[in-house]
Amino acid sequence: MLAMGARAPEFTLPDQDGQSVSLSTLLGHGSLILYFYPADFTPGCTREACALRDLHSEILAAGLTVAGVSPQDPATHRAFREKHRLPFTLLSDVDKFVIRMYEVRGPLGFGVRRGTYLIDQARYIRGAVLADFRIAEHEDFVRKAVALSASGATTRAQRLPST
């Protein structure tokens, strides 16, 4: 994973509707929870996405946005998003270019590791968690990010602890 305090690499990927979305665009409304996941419609990834869906009003109230990245195509993302009523953007990284940039490639280059970043509007990483099979750790990380953002504490001097 990228280190806390590092600059998050800029990227542009197609969303679930095939529209190009950049990191800068995602950060246009505030800090971002950017999460990487292996695949749409798998049990663990569905559980994680639905947990973020259920926290979405709190995430927005704290001034954060959320976006997910995985290697499925936009049509698969659109179906996954519609089936589970996901209110956030899903980005398609078929070539795993961004997955490599954010250092969440699976072992030996196969698959994608489950990783979540908190990125501020200046593109600095304020926190990160890598927990492949411990989905509850990602939910806890997001809850802490929401609490810190709601209190206005996501400055460079006060970062979210990584797990």
C-alpha cells in the first residue's frame, strides 16, 4: 500500500456508465474514501459494498465521498450497483493500471487486494487499511474516517491511523 502522507497518484477511469472520472473530480467535493476490491457479486465484496451503502448518509454528512475500484467492466459495475442500490461511483480498472499504482495487486500479480484509502483534497493519503478477508476492518476504518472528518480533524497534522 501507499504510505500515509504520500501523494495519491492522479488517474482517470471509466465509471459504471462508461464516463471518464478522475481522482481530481472525485476530490472536488471533499476528501475521498477510495476502496479497492477484487470483484463484483462475490460474497465478501458485496458485503463490503453494502456496508458502505449503509454508511453512505454518514459519509456524505462528514463531507466525504466514496468510490470503489475493481477490474470488472463498466456494465458489470452498473449491474452490481443497481442490484445492491449502491449510491456511489464504481470505477473500472480492467488493465489494473490504477490497482498497480495504488499497490493493491494480489500475490504474484493476480487479483486485487482489499484496500481502502482516505485521501484529502490536496491528494495526500491520510489513512489506509489493507485487510483482504477482514471486511469489518474496512468498515471500522470508514467509521473512524467519518468521525475524524465530521470533527474537522483530517489535517496533515492529524491523520487517521492505519491498520
